[in-house]
Amino acid sequence: MSKHTLAVLVENSPGVLARVAGLFSRRAYNIESLAVGPTENSAISRITLVIDVQKHALEQVIRQLDKLINVIHIAELTSEDSIQSELLLVKISATDKNRFDVDAVVETYEAKIVDQDGTSVTVEATGEPSKLEDLLKALEKFGVIELVQSGLVALERGSTALSDRTLSPQSIPTADDGGQADYQN
Amino acid sequence: MATYNGTSMSGASALVKSLEASGVEVAFGIPGGAVLPLYDPLFDSKLRHILVRHEQGAGHAATGYAQVTGRAGVCIATSGPGATNLVTPLADAAMDSVPLVAITGQVPSAAIGTDAFQEADIRGITMPFTKHNFLVTNPNDIPRAIAEAFYIATSGRPGPVLVDVSKDALQAQTTFDFPSSISLAGYNPQIAPTNQAIEDAAALIARSSKPVFYVGGGVIKANAHRELLELAELLGAPVVTTLMALGSFPGSHPLHLGMPGMHGTVAAVTSLQKADLLITLGARFDDRVTGKLSTFAQNAKIIHADIDPAEISKNRFADVPIIGDLKVTIKALIPALTKALAKNRPDLTPWLRQMNSLRDKYPLGFDNPPDGAVSPQSVIQRIGKISDPDTIYVAGVGQHQMWASQFVSYEKPRTWLNSGGLGTMGYAVPAAMGAKVAAPDTTVWAIDGDGCFQMTNQELTTCALNNIPIKVAIINNESLGMVRQWQTLFYESRYSNTNLESKRVPNFPMLAEAMGCVGLSCDRPEDVDKTIEKAMSINDQPVVVDFRVHRDAMVWPMVAAGASNDDIQIARQTAPDWDSQEL
């Protein structure tokens, strides 16, 4: 088993996320993380999926996803050819006594403190999952009160967009000129 | 229909006009609250609407119609329970790749999500087993949704599409605008295979000494039966046709070894096990064919041609995948193979001799019941012999289905309809109704079980009232026969809840008569032929024959569920005599 990141361009229409999630559920594929959001094109949303599967299963996942009519394009993005990032918000116990140590950790990981009161601080960090894991480990000793993490998002390096090479569907005439195709040959 | 473009009309009228523009001639359905606005303009349409007695019947009838014509079948239901009653036929059509367009009414858009009367999220419910589905709440979107639904249902790997339309969208006014073309960013089925794939396949075939054509229902869907015949005769290799493919290759052809799988012939099952190459055409390595997958065709390389890329290497790794329409694929394969064989033509004679000897040694057969009762297999065999060669057979699910697949020789495509993937009991009567509507001049026999028949027989009323004179043979063994067979074999003959007592109640001929059909009965072997002939002589009314048959007959051969195909049994505790075979 190994982790794979898929960028899935889908039509921005109701029910698309349910179709994708339902496919994974009924075919027993395991989703590690999922992030959905708008793209540069208002008609298209982008789902970033991280899945933990074998190579053979990965091909099945991609082909099954591709059968969903609302799925326009699927690309596998590797950590080499793409920027991959998650967002972490974590609330930890922090008092005047250990605040100096907290600040040192936050600085080391290029995170920032986005909220605080006398007894806690909330740290925000972005980056690759491994970096955030390390940060969490370093913060654990202060006492984690609550944490929330986004799914991974990923963007290909370089100047092109995934949508550039996928959004030119061919036009099929409808049955108007003589009914449905005649199969009785 | 584009002539109506620009005309102002209701969403409901736009839907009817869109169905007409899509070439629809027949729809099966039942009206109800949310879909009522649609039934008003439907009243004036030239489109024939057949009022069924249960929405499940509408769905299976549309399937039967589609399986016979190759065109999309259409069914209509109202919201809530009307729509949920379509769930089984939609799942059935998805499993067997049947082009279907289901139209459902939905509660008004303002009420969606409020648990309104007769509200059901049918789009959500049917997502797993429709090829695609739509919820339309804007009347302007209706023509495009319908046009796209037909295109999606009938192109690529066919399948069911559901269009759910809210009542307010049906009632509101719109300006009709049927699209002249469709472009879907996320849907573009590959029709032509790559040259490389064809060359690789031809080269591999020309290097193989034990090839078998493993043919699935895709060949019928693609109307590629003529091409298949040419290809098979070109190579001269044996052909096996799956349950969904019966009729895609003439059953009586000397190269035909029969059906593979759980109840396949010894020759067909063994040919796959011993082959060095499977030329797989529109089949999907279903568990009922492969048996225990890890022991299936262990020495074979796999060529897998299918229009659905997701079928490639799903269950069995394909050495040479070919993605494309099968008609186009086989047409391309014929010249490529001719060329490859000119360079190197392997001698298939020993292989054919082995397989033919298996076929001769282990033909399908049955023993007559010891108590002198009617044998179920003989009834089906005689129907197949007495009926004219164009006859369409429609089976339910169970023992009678397997016997109908074994003891009728299917010579032409689209003459054998059954529920292969989902195994839907109750399929036969409504599907036969749809088949008869599609082919009114052809004899349509439903071969049904007494269990199946009691699930959907109310559609005989529909048949009687709408001049749809199907013939139904109930193979009445007063049991859920296949379940009983498994209880005999695997549950120490403990017949828990499989005794239907259908020789006592209901009285099938009387039930048939009550629904406006002719009811016949037969319980003596010597009366079988004349009863069939009597049924054949009635063409102005549906006929139901209660064939009261021996209860303990079993379907053989059999590969037990989860067992290896190598462990096929020709009768209880009886394996073929492998030692005398040179394999």
C-alpha cells in the first residue's frame, strides 16, 4: 500500500461530492483525506484526494472515478512534481510559564499564533503533512486541547493548469434527425 | 422536433416533446401526484404509454424492450414510492448494461428536503446503480437533461439514467429549446481501439495453440455478432458464450462449446481452465464465470476487449487490453489477424479435438424423474423445439433460468433475455411484456418459476388489456428451487422456508384467467407437447401454462460458489472422468 494524491476536476454542480464519496464507499476504497474547493473556472470544482492503495487498485480508482459523468479530469500528483500542503489549527495549553518554549517551537516550524488568552494559544501552520506531523509532536508536550486539520491540496509545478488540456469536449449530434441510433442491423 | 424550438409551453410539454425528439415510441409507467402534470400532455402525444400495475413492472418492461431493440427503454413513475419501486429494475439494468431512461416526478422544489408527502431522494438513492442521474428543478433545463440522458444511456457501455423532475418545473412555462448537439466535458467514450492494441492482440493470438473466445453480453450490445462469427471462423478456435451472451454466437455452431460458469458445460468451463489464451470480448470475469479467481484459467494470457476501461484488469489482469466498441474492435482485428496468421498459423487441431471430445462426452442432460412426474428440463427443451426459431425467451431467476440457458439453443442475438448480474426474481413477466411490445410479431415465451411468477405476475393484467399476448411457462416445482437445491447440497436437506406449496395455492390457471389470460395446466409428461402446442395456437391473449414438475430436479453441471472451476461436478459427488482425457 502507498499513498497517492489525486487531483480531480469536477463539474461544479449539486451532488458531485456525494457521487465521489459514494463511489469510494461502495467500492471499499479508503480515503485518507479529501479537500474540495472552487477553481479559476467557476464551472469547475477541484477535489484533492489522498488514498492509500496498491498500484493496481489505484488504476481501478482512477478508471471508476472517470466513469462518473461529472468528473472531467483526474491527475495523479506526486510530491516531486507538485506543491502539496495542508492547514493545521491547534489549540494548546500555554501560560506565562511555558510561553517562551511554545514561541520557540512555533518559530522553528514557521507557524504562527493566531489566537491566545491567558491559558491557551492557537497555532496555525501550513505545509506538507510530514512537517505538520513534526510540529504536532513538538507541541504535544504542552498539552493539545483541540486540533483541526484540512485535507491536503496540491498544485502542479510549472506554468500550466490541469484544466488547459482537458476542457475541450467533442460535440455529439442528438437524435433529432432520425431517432435513436438504429441497432437493428 | 427542433421545429418546436422557440415555442412557449409547460415544462411537462417540453418533457414530452423531448421524449419524442429523442425517438421514444413507447413508455411504461404509472401516474401519481408529483408526475401528474406530465401525464396531461402525454395524453395527446403519439407516444404510446402503457399503464402498468406496479412501477417495478414498468422498469423491467423498459428493460425487456431495450434488450430486444437495442434502444433505450423508458419508464415513468411518480415521486416517493413510485420512484423507489423503480430501484430494483434500475439496479438490474445497471448490472446488465441495459440502456434505460427513467423519468420520475419529484415534489415541488420548495418542498424538497422537508420530508414532504411522497418525497424520496431518488437521485441520492439511485446514484450507485445509475450510469448518471439528474434532478431538474428549472423547466428550461428539461430538454437538455432528456437529450443528455438518452445519449448517456445508449452510448459507451449502456446503462440506466434517471431524470427526476420537480412538479413545479413541470408546471412552469418555458421556451422549448431541444439541443441539436451534446457536449459533456466528463464523458467521451472511446469507440476506436488503438492500432497498437489490435496488432498486439493479433500477434498474441497467432502465437497461441489453445485459444478460446470468451464472449460476454457486450458483443450483443455492440451488435457485433456477425463480426464475431467471422473472427471465430477465421481462427477456428472454440467459443464460449456467457449467460448474457447467449445468442451472440449460434448455439448450434461446431465451434460453440456452450456456456461457462457455475452451471456451464464441462467443455466450456474446462476450455477456459486449460486455455493458453482467452480472447475476451465484452465479458467481465464475473465470479459466476471464474469460480475461485486465483485458480481461474491459470495458464492463460488474457486479451480483454471492452468499451468500459474500468473493466480492464478489474478482476483479472489483462495482458493485452483493448478499449473500444466491440464492433469496431472485431472489424479491426479480422484483417490484423489474417495478416498475423499468414506469417504463423498455429495448429489448433489437437486443442479442438480435446474440447470436442469433452463436449461429446459431457453433453448437457437430465434424468427423467423416478416418480413419472414431468421433468422441468424436458418442458423447457420441448418449448425450445416446438417454438419457431425467432422466438424470444425471457427467464426469471433460479433453476428454470439455468435450464432455459442450457436446454434451448440460441441461434440469434436478442432472443434470450434474463437478469444476469443482479439476479432479479420477478424479471420475466414484465420483461417479456416489454419484449413483446418491442417485437409484436414475434413469439415471446417467459420461462418463469413459481416463486418468481408470484412476485410480478400482476403485469399480466397489463398484457391482457393492452393486447400484449405473451406466453408464460411456469415451471412449478412448488419451491424456491435453486435455494432448495443449495439446501440439498450444502444445508443437509433442511428445507427452511423454500416450500411455496404452489401446487395447492394459488391456482395459477385460475389466477391467469382472472387477469384476462388463458390459463392452462399440465402435470403429465405425455401432455407436455400438446399443451405447448395449445399455448402456441393462442395469439390474441396472453397464455399462462402451469407446468407442474418434479420437485427434486437439480441444475447440473455445477461449480459450487467459491470453488475452483477445476472442481466442476456433473452430478452430485460426481466429477468428470479426467483420467481418460488427454488434457
